Amino acid sequence: MSFINLDRISFNPLLPEVKQVMIDAINSDMHNPSSQHKAGEQAAEKLAGARQQVADLVNAGNPKEIVFTSGGTESVNHAVKGAALANREKGGHIVTTNIEHNAVLRSLKRLSAQGFKVTSLSVDGSGRIDPKAVEDAITDNTILVSVMHSNNETGTIQPIEEIGAVTRRKKVLFHCDAVDSVGVVPMDVDRLNVDLLSFASNPFSGPTGVGGLYIRRGTRIFPLLEGGVQENNKRGGTENLIGILGMAKAAELAMQHMDERGQQTQALKDYLVKKLPEYIDEYIINTDLDHSLPNLLNISLKYIEGESVMLMLDEDDLAVSTKSACATGSLRASHVLLSLGLSHADAQGTLVVSWGSDHTRQDIDKFLDSLAGVVKTLRSMSPLYQKA
Amino acid sequence: MSFINLDRISFNPLLPEVKQVMIDAINSDMHNPSSQHKAGEQAAEKLAGARQQVADLVNAGNPKEIVFTSGGTESVNHAVKGAALANREKGGHIVTTNIEHNAVLRSLKRLSAQGFKVTSLSVDGSGRIDPKAVEDAITDNTILVSVMHSNNETGTIQPIEEIGAVTRRKKVLFHCDAVDSVGVVPMDVDRLNVDLLSFASNPFSGPTGVGGLYIRRGTRIFPLLEGGVQENNKRGGTENLIGILGMAKAAELAMQHMDERGQQTQALKDYLVKKLPEYIDEYIINTDLDHSLPNLLNISLKYIEGESVMLMLDEDDLAVSTKSACATGSLRASHVLLSLGLSHADAQGTLVVSWGSDHTRQDIDKFLDSLAGVVKTLRSMSPLYQKA
């Protein structure tokens, strides 16, 4: 039986074209793009081409608005801490939501310890923020609003365009953590009215360890990695050119195939949602099906533990996850699911299932089949289930 | 005529074995090491093996003391800012030198703006710091000393072991920026008495965009990239496993071949120093020949501009640099050379020549031959030279 990776939110295999670009880059011994001799200039040209590709993916008007980073976490830390510290004299208030990724939450916690005030807005039962709540939370001291595009556990997409209209009107900087959305759904920094947009390469099948930060021209922000003059003086350090070229190729392919991939993954999602009740009962879908990524579904299975389900599915060569891979090792229930109003018990029974356009209905069938068996076994041993 | 890269301080080509490891990693679709299913565990095992290899390279007692980063700049920013902010309540004073890399200097400038006090020590004419000066600079408020191991422009090595003895006695944290030394000369964090050691992979022919930070167990330090629980909760973000495995292979090879590489590169340095007067006159060697890396020489050519020399050598398919690649685009004279007591004019006439153990005497001969012609041409047009 072959391995089926339905944990794509943790890792997407590189596309063959991306692999080839990276292998060619490895074999070509490209020099340091900052060096001023011919070898350096050749590398700099490659880097410039990659920057244009990635700028196109988020519809940045100027490729200089893209800073290459080591991934989504660096992008988010750079955006949140860099914008907060650079605009401190305008006021120390930041507005966010209580379902953000830990990269945002922990960055804000660090800033709080330094005297910044943070207002964390609650989501409604469907997992979404009301743009009006953002508007109401903004005060004269607000310097930054940070709201994620799609949630990494539920896939639910926020009304970013509406929030962007608010922040633009209120003249407050707007950072959007779009790590799980860029390259998966269409992205346009102008339409969304964002000033800062964080993203990573792996969600659209580029390499891990590479990401991008869109910084709208004129945005006041400090670097996070200070040193050399690389990345238009916004991020020091010799570039990971092999990774960046892989990311750029993945960006090019994502743009070419976004609609087709979106339709294919959405069809699998529709199929999974429709088929689920034929296989299991007593579950909750935590994803807002009207506003969410096409490639992810978050399901809470009542009376049992998600971790046990995950491990038993693993025995059947099916990979899924129970929460963000970034939160591995933590025994606490997901802060995202608790924010949705789930009980601790239901939150502990959660599976995050995610797929790509290369998956098939047969893969979903296989998953459902295994899941039904696992759920039955675990519930037969569950005192909670017996009681209910 | 084939290209001769004597700008190894800016970029070292990957070794064939390193390329192969990275290509194998690309082709193997390794999952996210934080995932708890089998696919994740396999990736986590690979990561653990790499961490041990890199720990061995700096003689870290425990592989958990190694944090993988996106390169030297991130390591330095993490060490300096993370240690300063985490120990602020003990006092806000930091001791450093005026020849550090911009990653250290700019991090400290940022901290100064936040209220930290920085004492920057001067080097002597040979480019070295007196450990006694460090001792004298430490006050009751000193929380951190940051001194680089070797300078990236001159290759001069500091008396780190002696400084480490001082900081240990004074119970002050000691960070050493060893980016251009680790993997090139033997490194032992215990012998040096350092608490934090920053390094990168490319100086020992691993990929760019990957580095390491040694954090001695028990050292109080904040993360720079906050988010997930990766890297023992010291650095969030999905790991760049392809790059890390390349770095680990390069570390393994560096340990195996360090003596041999050291002898080969030192022999080329001795040869270059000996031959130089046969080809040019009126130059200054800015490298302390008794205490320096074996693979780099910094030469100031009087009356002419290093940048013109570099560009003309480039026409002869010879790559050298004039200063740190990280400082490209800046017209200012190197702060390192001015600290050595050089005039602005002499500092502007500087070449940084660097090589690997794969270079030959013929490469050095070719360089000297081209250099002699270039220097003659430029001096014939130099008003300064005519005047002198």
C-alpha cells in the first residue's frame, strides 16, 4: 500500500520543475549576487528574475517591494516587530485576532513585554472576524493591524479586502499573514489594501526555508536581520539563491495553474464533505465552507483524541495532522479551535486533512475507509462515547 | 582563459559531495520534521543527524546547543539582540570592537536606540583587540561581550580564548561571530569559553542561506524568529532541510580535511606574500600574518582605487573583492581598515583576495601577473601617483 500524504499543510512535495531548477542551480555554482564582478552580476540577474516572478504572484507593482526571507515565520516576525518598532512614536497600539499563527502571537507577546498594547479580536462561530470590529478597535494610537488571510488549522479565509478598506481609511498599517494562501488562491496586494504581506514558498510546492515579505513602497519598517545591504537594505545576509530560484519557479507554475488546481482541490473538498457522513457520525466541521482554502478541511471527531486517530491512520500509511506542525509537542488544545467556541474535548478530537491537486477521489475514499475503522475502534474504547 | 575565483570570501562553490547530498534531499521529498507521523519522524531523524555533525564541528557537548538559522546574519542578530533583550534587567551595557561585521554593528545600533549602552573597543595597528582592554571595559552593568573570531575583510584572528577567559571570570555572556572561521580553522566552544557562537555554512563550502548558532546550555536568550516550537523552541519556522543536510555534509568534510586544507591554503598565502614584491610596489598588507585565516589576504595598493583594480581583473576573468560583499554599493571606505589606522585614500585602494585548497600556485601567478599590469595601467593615470 502506498503512502498517501493528506498532511499537505505541513509539507508539499516539490514539483518536478522546481526540483530541476534547484538542481541546475546547485550545479551551476552561482556566485554571491552582491559581488560586483561578472560572476556576481550573473547571480544578481538570476535573483532579479526570481524577484519579478514572486512580485507577480502577489501583484506587487514593483519587484523591490519583495524581500526574500527564510520562510513565513521570518516574514511575519519582520513585518510585525519591524513595523511596530519603527512606528512606535506614533502610538503603541496594535490590533490583531485570537486565531493568528504563533508567529504573530508570539511576536506580539514580545512587543507587549516592551510596552506595546495589543487588542486581540474574537472570531465568530464560523471563525471569521467582523471588519466592523477591527474598525471599532482602532484608536488614535493604533499603528498596526495584523490579520491572517487563511487560518493554518481551519483554512477559513478572513474578509481581508474589507479590513484593508478600513485600515486604509483609518491610515493604519495593515499586515496580512498569508502564508497558507499565497500561491493557493489569487492574491492581489492592491485589491486587499495591505501594506505588508507575509508568505512562504512551500504552500505552493516550492522549497521550505524560503519565503517572502511584501513591503509596500513607503512603509516605515525596521529590518529584522540587520547587516549587509542585501534585499534593498531591508534584510541582511547572503541570499539562499538555490531556494529562491526554486520558489520563483513554483510561483510561476502557481500562477499558470492556479484556477485548475483550485478547481481540482475544491472538487476533492466537496467530495470529502459529501462523503463524510457515509463513513462517520458525530463530528464537527470547523472550516467555514463558504470562505476557505480549497485544499484543507478541519474536522473534530467527538469522544476521541485526534492524536490517536492520526497515529492509527499513520499505520495505514495515511498522513494527516492534528494541528499546526509548528505546535507539535504541545499538549494544549488548539487556540484556534477554542476561539471558535469548541469545548476542550472536541478540540482534542481534531484532524486537519489537506491535499493537493495531484490527489484523487480514490485517495479520499481510502482515507474515509481507514478513518471509519479507526473511529470505530477508538470509540469502542472511549468511556466518553459509552457515556454518551 | 578560464575563470579564477579569488573571491572565496564572498562565495565558495559547493563541494561535489555536498551537491549530491542536496540533490538526493531534493529528490527524496522529505516531510516536515515537526510532523508526528512516520514521514515526519524520518525527516526528524535526518535533521538530528545533521545537528550532531554540526555540533561536532564546533565541539558543542550537546547537539541541542545548535540552532539552525538562515545564515551568519541571522545567527548574529539572534545572538546579539536575543541575549541583550533577555538580560536587560541585569544591566544595559555591551562591549564590542569597532571592526565587527555590520550584522553586529547594526544590531548594536538598534539596541542603542532602545537604551542599551555600547562600548566599542579599538584594535591595535595589527587589527587585534587587547583582552586587557575588554577586561577594563566590563562594568557591573555589562551583560554581553561580542568580538568576532576572524575579520571578514582582513582575515585577522582575535585572541578569543583570552577574551573568553576574561568574560568567564567576570561572569558576562560572550558572543563570538565566527562566520568566516568555523569550518576553516579548528573551533572549540569550550576551549574558547564562548556562550554564543555564530557561523554560516558557505565558508566551508556548504550552501548559502544556512547557518548555525551555538547557544551554550543555560544561556538566557530570546528567539529572534518566534512562532513554532522548532529548534528546541529557540527558532520558529519549518527547517530548510535541504540546505541543512548540505551544511552537515560540508561540516563532516571540513572536519575530515581541515588540517590538509589549512596547510594547502596557508602555503598559497605564504607564496602570495612572498611573490607580491616581485610584481608590485607601494602596497600595504592589512592582514596580521601571524594571526589570521590561511585563505585570505587584504592588500591596499597605494594611489589607486581597489574598485578599478577589481573591475580590470574581472576583464581578465579573475574575481576578487574590495570589501565585504555585504557592503556592496556603499562608497564609504571600510570601517575595518580605517580602524587599523589606514588613510581614506589607502583604504580605498584595497583588495581582498581569498582562495580555497583547490587553487594552485598557477592561479596565484596568473593573479599576480594580471595585477601587475592593472596596477601599472592605473598608476600611469593616477594624479596621486604622479605627485608622489
